[in-house]
Amino acid sequence: MQQLLAKSISHIFSPIIAWPILTLVLVYGTGLTTDQQATVLVPVLLCDLVLPVVLLTLFKKLNLISDLEITKVSERRLYFIVIMALHLISVGLLWWFGNAVAAELRLLGWMIEIAGTIITFYWKISVHLAANSFMIAIIMVLFGWQWWPLLLILPVVAWARVVRKKHTVAQTLAGSILPLAITFGGTWLLGL
């Protein structure tokens, strides 16, 4: 029963769920005009969600990864680097066709990805926690600190990842803290 609950939590709070929510928040919560929203929504979803999922499936089919959660740290590196390139395109799309707020917030996400990818060359970090942590931080930055109860999701997801033996407690802590520090620190420095 515990494993089933942990697996369900992992699926519900998967990065594949968090990223589209994050994209919608960036597109509809940063003051973009209707025309800007119409221009960037589909291309950003394509770069941030559709192509990464297609590539994940392709990597699995080509046996470049053992499972769709990319459990083995050595298998994460190439995929993460390719995904970072796609996500940089999202930053550019938001910069050129959106506004500075959306682009700068997405750039902070890209900086989190760079840090996570560098860490992956030496150690494993929880992408489930990183994606959800970044999404929650962005919601708090844009809509106010009254959204802090969303942070309670993080220990629940961390518990699920540890119970499923996908991560250690330290790896889930790193996946939670790194995005919060970069997002809150970055938005403070940028004056957002």
C-alpha cells in the first residue's frame, strides 16, 4: 500500500505535470498581452514539454535510458544537456515575443537546470522536487507569499521519492532547496 501511494504521488507530481502548469503560470501570470500569450504558448509548450517527452520516449526506445524516470545518474547527463538546449529556446521565445518578467523567470529556471546538470555529473538530484519547487516558487513570486502552503507538497513528494528508492533524503533536499534559493535569490536580485 505504501509503495502504491508513493508511486501515485510521484506520478501526480511528476515534472511532466509541473512543467505545463509552470508554463501556463508564466504565460498567463506575467502580464503578457493576449497577442503575446497566443504567440508564445504553443512554442513554449513544445520546447518545455512536448519535445522533452518525445525525446524521453526516443531515449528509452534507443536504450539510452533504462526507465522513463531516468533512475541511473549516468543516463541523465545527455538527456539533461539536450533538454537544456530546448529550454533555452523557451527563454528566447519569452524574451523576444513575451516580456522581461516571463523571460527572466524562465531564465532562472534554466539556471536551475544548469546547476542540476552540473550536479548530475557528480551526484544525483531529484528532478521531481526541483520541478515542483521551482513551480511553487514562481507561483509565490507572482501571486504572493500567501501561497506558501504549496511548499507542503515538497515533503510529501520527497517522502514518495525516498520510499520508492529513487532518491536519498539528501537528494530530495537538494532538489527542493536549490530551486527555491535560485528563484527567491534571483527574483530579489532582479527586483521582481
